[in-house]
Amino acid sequence: MNRMIKLDGSHGEGGGQIVRTALALSTITGMPFEVHSIRKGRCEPGLKSQHLYCVKALQELSGAKEEGAELGSESISFYPGKMKARTLAVDVGTAGSITLLLQSLLLPMIFGSGKTRLKITGGTDVSWSQPYDYFKEVLLPQLAKYCEKLDAKLERRGYYPKGGGMIELLVVPKYKLSDYSSFQEFWSFLKENAPKISLVERGKLALVRGVSHASTDLQKAEVAERQAAAAQRALSKLGCPARINVSYSDSASTGSGICLWAVFENRHGEVDTANPVILGSDSLGAKGKKAEDVGREAAEGLIREVESNAPVDHYLADQLIPFMALAGGSIRASMLTSHCITNIHVVEEFLGKVFVVDGKEKTVKVTD
């Protein structure tokens, strides 16, 4: 049996991402883990319902076993199984974040055993997590190189507090752990043959796209249109084409938001589909917050990322870390956040020393 990885849940930023990343790595490496002091420094420490749904989904996808996975528990032991190709429906409950759930599932789905289709119900656009449009338009284009098919489809928006949003995710892997006798053999193959994540240079800004959305009860007040218009005005300083689509959804709760992304050319004047440079920013509406402020906030966030001259925004950097660890590569980010540094720590607990980090240059590179 593989050795038990022991993790301190209060390390670094000390949030639930330690558990989510560990679940993903445990499933793909076959290494069991235990973690204590989960979310120790938070107002309500211990496991939240969204973490339990991560565990439950991996149990159904891989036959994993656990000890201590209860609401509020500050320790858990997880024993991974083998990924199976299947269709699975998951209800995260109320407005639990769908994209946070996927931080545990995406890595083993992409490098797992075969075609997997997920139908997930929960929050698509909620606080403290990337919105659905960022997930689809900024993160997934970086991971498509590892799949025969990688497709996300939004069925309905889900806002706080009732959630009820629905997305469907289809993953058909190109490189499958199930084809190899061990993880080490598979990992060696990936490092030699799989495309690397290479995001250290940035060319000219080509275009800006976005989605401004709201629940249908806000349509009369033209909330989505006002968010988009405010963002357009702020983005004019970038001097490039910007198109923001407007949409309304028959959601269970009142809500709104906007997500923007900037696409860059490479040094050859082309948009690189293998390693696309796409920066993202977003903002959520809230009771008493003007639609114009929501739009402007997202635009100003994107402008800051553009002005950083980095090819990776600070939200994306930490999410790429587990995939880089397996396939190799290097990135230069606008900021190396505590989430990013913590993710590096968790990865290296499973895989050993694999990264070289330069805090001054804001770069992360996988060692040869």
C-alpha cells in the first residue's frame, strides 16, 4: 500500500483548498492522505458541505473510502480508488460553489480512465469562487490540450442563497492513467510526451470579451445592460475591441454578475490555441450595490491584470499548479497569491520537490 500523506490543514492560507487539492492528487496518484486542523483559523472551522460533496463525488467516481468526513470535522482520512468512466449527477446543495467542487474532480477526470460526464447543481456565480464563465473561458482553454474533448455547458445560473444553478461538463481524456501499470509510469510518460503549460511571455492585446448576467427579475431594471455599459466605458482605455454579451436566467435567487476576459496574441501575431494567454476578472452584484459599480469593478480588475504585463492572472496561477506538476511547464503571474504557494506545498507533499519559485519575478517552473 502507498504511504499515508500527512497534511496540516492550517498551513499557509489554511483554507478548504488544501482539502480539495489533496483529494485531486490522492485520486490521481493513488496515495492516501490524512489532514488535520482543517480550516482552523476560520470563523467556522472544519469541513463544510462543499468539501463533503467533493469526497462523495470521488467515492462515486473512483470507489474511494474515507474516515471522518462529517460536517465540521477538523480531520479526515481519504483512501483513493481507481477512476471509472461514467455519467454522474451531483447536487452541491443550495448555493455551494460548482467550480470549487471541480477543483477536486477536474484533475482526476482529465487524467483518469475515460469519458466522464458530470451534471452538477449548485452555485454558478457565488462569492469566494471563480464564476462559471471564468471557468469556461479562462481555465478550460489551458487544459483542453490534455483532452480529446473538454466541454462545459451552462443550463441555468445559480446565485446565493438558493443556488439551483446547473452545468454539464464532458471530459474525454487524451492521456489516461488506466493505460499504465502505475502512477509513476504514467507520470514519466506525461513529462516526456504531454504538452507543457508554457505561459511566460505575452504579446499584443487582441480583444476583450465578457458576459454580463442577471436573474430575470432584474431584467426590467436593465441590470445586466447597465453592468455591461459601465464595463465598456472603463475598458475603453485599453484601446481594443470589447464585446460583452448580456443574458438573463430564470434563477432561484435574485443575483447578477459580470465576467471579462482579455485574449492576447503571441509574438508571431497569432492567438496561440495550445498555450493561450487569457486574463480574467469578474464582479458579483449584491443588494444595495449599483449595477454600474459591478461593471466598473470587473473592468478595473481586468485593466490591472493587463497592466501587470503578465500572461497569467493571479486567479489562474494556483489552479494550473497541479496540472503543471504532472505535465511540466512554467508560468509568470501578475501575483503569486497565498493560495498559489499553498497549492505548491500540497503538491510537493505528494510528489516531492517539483517546483522552482521566484517570488521577485513571480514565476513558477517545474524542475527538469
